[in-house]
Amino acid sequence: MNDTPSGAPLAYSIKEACRATSLGRTRLYQLIAAGQLDAVKIGNRTLIPARALHKLLEGAR
């Protein structure tokens, strides 16, 4: 996974996003299906851009 100059990842796998947000796999997929969380499909992998996680968490207040 490519890192930005600051060392933060550009995108997270589902497993990494679960760990980073303390949300479960099923909940992340529900958010993606509902259009509340952006995800990118590359081959068989689903990646969640870091900015999408930040946006989700900032809107959860």
C-alpha cells in the first residue's frame, strides 16, 4: 500500500478499516451499500480511501 509523505496510508483494506475504526466488517459493508462510505474495487480487493474514513467519522458526531 502506498503511503503519503506524512506516512498515512492512502487507502485501507476492509480488515485495516475495521481495525482503524473499531467497526465490524458487516457494518462497513452496510455503510458502503448505503452510499455512506466510499469504496474502490480493484480486482478482488475492496479499498476504502482514507479520506472516506475521515469523512465518515467526522460526520458521525
